Amino acid sequence: MSQQIILACDDDGKFLEYIPKEKGHKGEGRRHLAICVLLSNSKGQVLLQKRKHKIFDNIQDLTGATHLLHKDEKDETSEDATRRCLKEEWGIIEKMPLKNLGFFNYFAKYEEYCENEHCCLMVGEYDGEINLNPEMGYEYKWMDKEEFLKDIEQNPQNYTPWAKEAILHKLL
């Protein structure tokens, strides 16, 4: 697999340059474009996963998260990255409508690694079949949206930094 090339940006999300993924995640990193996605279903539940992650491993996360990539001389949009994420992490290929609820910046560090991202929260409704990729996560659950919002407020240590930031910025 070739090295991923991500899009470095300023704090407002303005593209600056292409960088290797590792450059965005070592030391203080470089701010770069990312997405997180939260799917809900017609029952008012949200899809959460316990993520496999180099820095924030085995804690609750939103449905998915990834970076916008530069591939084949083309930059992914937030929607492109979200659809790639849903396919890779869940096997979801259905083209449900997606909505960008807004952007937020976050920085989190653990030893020599970090997350330094300008991230948007993408949401969509999905009632189809799911199949969590075992390389991406340990387990998943559908949780009542109000219960999720209450739990992330009461137990923030159980969630990824981007999940907490999305809620802190009142994007849901």
C-alpha cells in the first residue's frame, strides 16, 4: 500500500500543502483536513464503534473518522472521504444523503503521536446492513441519541477527542 498523502491546512481549513500522513501525526503534527461521521437510524439511534487506533485505542468513537486524501492528482471532498470511510469501516456502499454539520479544530497528543485536525462532522441516516471491519474496530452498538449525548458529557474519558469536540461545538 502506498503512503497516504493528506491535505495540510491552516486553522480555518484553508489548504496549504500536501504532506505524508505521518507528518500530520508525529510530535506536534501539522493541522490537516479530516472528517468524522455519525450515522443515525430511523429509530433515533446513533451508530458508535470501539475504535482500533494507534493513539486512542479501544475507546468509543462515532461511526467513523478519516482524512481527506490526495489521490490520483485529485483531492477528496468531505463527502468523498466520508463515503470511502463508510465503505472501508462498515462495508456501506449505499449513497444515502449526507450533511456537513460544521467544522472544528482539535489537538490531542499521546507520547510521540498526535491528532491535529480541522474536522467536519458528517451525518446521515442509514437503516441497512452493517459489517464493522475488524481491522478498524473491536465492536459496535446502536445507542439512543439522547443517551449518547448524556453519556459523552458524563463520561468524556470513554470517547475519542474528535467525538468530544463535535459535541462540545454543539454540532449535533
